[in-house]
Amino acid sequence: MRLIVNGFGVVGQSFAKLLLSRSEDLYRLHGVNPRIVACVDKGGCAVSETGLDLQRLLSTKKLSGTIGVYNPGNHIFDPLRLIEKVDAEILLESTPTNLDNGEPGISNIITAMKSGKHVITVNKGPLALAFPSLIELANYNNVELRFSGTVGGGMPILEFAKRCLRGDSIISFHGILNGTTNYILSKMGEGLTFDEALNDAKHKGYAEATPSLDIDGYDAAAKLVIMANWIMGMKVTIKDINRRGISQVTLSDVKRAHKNGKAIKLIAICDKRQLAVKPTELSYVDPICVDGTLNAVTFSSEYSGNHTIIGHGAGGIPTASAVLRDLIDIRDTIFERRQTADLKSD
Amino acid sequence: MRLIVNGFGVVGQSFAKLLLSRSEDLYRLHGVNPRIVACVDKGGCAVSETGLDLQRLLSTKKLSGTIGVYNPGNHIFDPLRLIEKVDAEILLESTPTNLDNGEPGISNIITAMKSGKHVITVNKGPLALAFPSLIELANYNNVELRFSGTVGGGMPILEFAKRCLRGDSIISFHGILNGTTNYILSKMGEGLTFDEALNDAKHKGYAEATPSLDIDGYDAAAKLVIMANWIMGMKVTIKDINRRGISQVTLSDVKRAHKNGKAIKLIAICDKRQLAVKPTELSYVDPICVDGTLNAVTFSSEYSGNHTIIGHGAGGIPTASAVLRDLIDIRDTIFERRQTADLKSD
């Protein structure tokens, strides 16, 4: 399977590393042989119809800061035209999340689907802003759209909800979907003020220099949109989320909660009454009351009770493993379609 | 789909109740229309080729203590011959777990498979004693063997491990697989002695009158066998488990652990070095360190890190929902096989 990788940051590079280290076992165990035939970053593009040399691609990125110098003399660079023209089955969209207008991800995804390519996105922006219409466009063009890595990094939160409870139905869910804010709130639980905890998170690399995406609940809200659409069959976008971040949470709030056996967590919730992201007091004995950068979600089902899943919701290699999961899933879907078509035409 | 239900205790009755309450939505949502055509308990059997009247079956059981009086004049009763002769697609084996020789479950399952019937078992005994050979027999007879309800009640622990982490691989797992012992240890954490906590568990209905199956770790070991075979591809039986129960855990052990920020839990573990069930000290911040009757398992994967799943590992309706999950899964498998066969013969 041939991929175009658009965006070559932490996840894109981790995916290339994963392919490098697993090239043999992927074919042996899963029957897939993924090749990256084009790669795009802010500085340019690298193209090879037979598959890019991933070792060289990674070292080019490391040395030059861009893969634009991978192909000497390659100066043509229109990412959308590249997505349209390069012969490939799948676009991996891994440009940074932009919750203002979803670009460049949204144009990349639309262009790929219109030219008959399946899409794996780890970029939440397009889904947060336009989930229902992107699914519609995928169906219309008879291509697959996958996004396992957008929620929970390598955690199979979406797979759990869709595949593990067949015959039952999920009636609501709530959880911690953002590791950065959970780290900050956990540190406040240890006695740091909000500013001290935020600085600590920045120092450890958990928070960006301008951390509004996390702190103000946008990241959790984007993930909530994806879950509400995919798991609950809603048709909502980020505008429909009632969102409040953690910047107003004070150390005295945290201490007051602690006296009552509770911790304050940034909880995303989807039930009959609300679709919201907000600081919420949780009992310490609640299974989702986890600390540090952990993510945790509890699904309430109609017949089998509550199910909680907990894991590290971020990281390059874990998220790259979610991309691989999506890739194998797309391969299976194509294979099933082809098999049926072949048998029918026999 | 026609089922024979052998064993009409809590799970068997819950399954009948679930079918009664969901008869319409099961067909509408999942395309299945399960009918119980024969039911067996210690007192006899009830048979109807067109499907038993579940309301009457349940009230017969309630009033008479057995469904043996459902068919007036029906005195023939050889359960194995019944499994062999009654026209049905699936046997639901729900007789009590027997870890000495697996009977009557093991004979029921073997008879069903040899007569071409798929099997769903919620009885751990046969799997704990003979997992590898039962799987072999199922393959040989071209039938499906499913057992989702044997581990974690309604929790999809087995599904999670098999379906949610494709492209990755699970390298080890450990967890709390028995709610009764977890309840007792949690109560000891609140200051009760072992005997007091055990009595409390009996009083609440969490422990049997002769609770050795739970207390001595047999139940957890049986579940560990199932997970080790199914998830890790091992070929082991309960004899291969290094097993130690909780009856030697004292209140002072629990208090000593607590001083170090730890709780004692009965942990089942499967990794490169060991296949064991034993009391283990866990840090309170470990996600699987859950209290009460909760079950919890952490899977360690090669690429996507640790994943924990937590839920209530028991209960009639939740376990019945796992049976339904197995049933839908078998239907899909049969359907796929038939579709391929039909297309090939076109």
C-alpha cells in the first residue's frame, strides 16, 4: 500500500520509524507492505514512486529541518496537486491541528477523497469542525476515512466503543481526554498553584508555549466531537460543545475538593443532557480518577454496565501504532470489497 | 438461530430475560432472532422445536425450582442425547464450573461440537482443564467455540485484547480477575480481619458458602488459563498456573502495605517469567488498584504502551450480554462463510 504523508512532525516521523523497524514483521504478520511514496512538510516535498528511503528521509529532516531537500532539484511544490496526482492508495494527514478553519488538513483530506484516496488523519482539526460532512464525502467517494490516533493517541478508545460491545449499546460516556490538563491538575493536587503547575508542564514538554488548545479545553472538545459523532451517531461539531477550561481552577478549589475525598479533573461528557467539557469533581475511588498525563474514559452501556479504559493518550510511537491499526483496517475493508467483487464476476 | 441452553441458573435465566425484553430490537438492530428450543437443568428438560415460551419457562423455574415440568409428560431425559438430537445451531453451556473434571460441561461441549453445533460457554471449567484440545476439536468439526462471558462477566476483556490492538502485540498482562477476593481485600483495607471480611462478602452474596473457588485463587487461575491461551497463544491448562490464594493474607500484612502507599490485591499475571495468581502489593496510584468487586486488567503492548480496562466482572444480565455478543459473532462468522460459499458456487 502506497501512502502520501502530509505533515512530518512527531507522528509522521514516528510512523516512518515504525515502518523502518517493522518492515518485515508487518508483511509476515499482517500481510501489509506500506511504502511512503510522497512526503510533505512546510519546507517542501519528497517523492519516489517506488517508495522513499525512510532512513534518508528521517536524517534529511533531522539535518535540514525539512524533507524538501530530499529530491535534489525538486522545486515543484503544490501540496494539493501532489495529493491529487501522486499514485497512492492512502493519505496520512498529520499536519498540526488548527481549530479555526481546519487548514491545511481539511483541504488535504477533501482533495485526497475526491481523487479516490483513503484517508488516515491524526489531525483533529478537520474532524472537530466538519465531522458529519467529511464522513458524507468519504461515503460519496467510496473511500475510507480513519482517525483512531485523534482520540487517546495509541489507546483504542474508538475501537473499544465500536467493536467490543456488540449487541449492547453505549448510552453515555465521560472521561479525561487531555493529558496536559490532567498533569497540571494532578500537580495542583500536590500543592502547586495553577501557574507553577503550568510552568512545570511546559518544562517537561507536556504543554506548548501557547497552551490555550489544552488549557481552555479545545483539545478535549475536539476529541469529544469525534467520539460523539463516531460512537453515539450524533452530527455535531466543536461549536456544539459547552466548553470550559481549567484556567479558572484555583489551588483553593483543589484543596476544598480534596477535603471531600475528591479531585478536580477536566471531564468531557456526553449524555442525554449535555455535551460538555468542564472541570468536575471526581471521587478518588472513581476508576477514571487517574493522575499525571493519563487519559481515562468510562462508557456506560445499557446491559453490561460501566467499562473504563485507561492509558497514555499521547506519544509519537503509540499514535503511529494507531495509524498502523487504521491502515490494516483499511486494507481489510478494501480486501473484503475486492473479494466480493471478484467472486461476483467469476 | 436456535439454541439449546444447558444449565438454567443465574446466567441462563438472565439470558432468557434479555431475549424476552429485546426480541424486537435484536432483529431490527442486529438481524438475529435467537430462539431457545431446548433447556436443561438438574431437574429435567423442556423442549419445543418452534421455541420455548420464555415467560412460561422462567415462571416454571421460579415456581417449581426446575424447568423439568415445562412439558407435561416429558420424562425422557438424557442431556447428551438431547444435545445430539435436538435441531439447533448453538449450545449455550451454563452449568456450574467444576474444576475437578469439568463435568458435565465438558461432555456437553464435546457432544455439541461433534454433532456440528457451535458452542457458547459461560462455564470456565472445561476451558480451564482442556482449552487447547477443545479449540482443536472445534476446528476439526468446523464449528465455533465462544466464551466471552467466562472472563470479566460482561466486560469485553477478551475482545479488547484480540480486536482493539491490531498491528501491535500484547507482550504481557496482569490484573484483578476475581471480584469476591477483591471485595474481601478491600474490606480488610478498611480494617476488617480476613474472617470478618469473608463473612461480610457471604452476607452480601458475593461469596459462596464454600468459597474455596474464589479464596484459593482457582477462579482467577481458570480465567488466566483462558486469557493465556486465547490472547497469548499459549497451550496451557490450570495445572500450569502457579496459584496462591488470599487466605494467608492477614490484616497486619494489609496495614503494613498501606503504610508504604500500597494495597494487597489478588493478581493474575502472564509475562515471560511467570503464569501465576498470587497476592501482590500494588501502589494506590496504579490504575488497576481498584476496590470493591471491580475487576481490572492492564495489557502491556509492544508499541502503544499500557492499556487498562476496568469494570464489574460479574452479574447475570452483564454476563448474558456477553453471551449475546458471542451469538452475534457466531452469526457473522457463519454468514461470511456462507456468503463466500454461495458466491463461489454461482
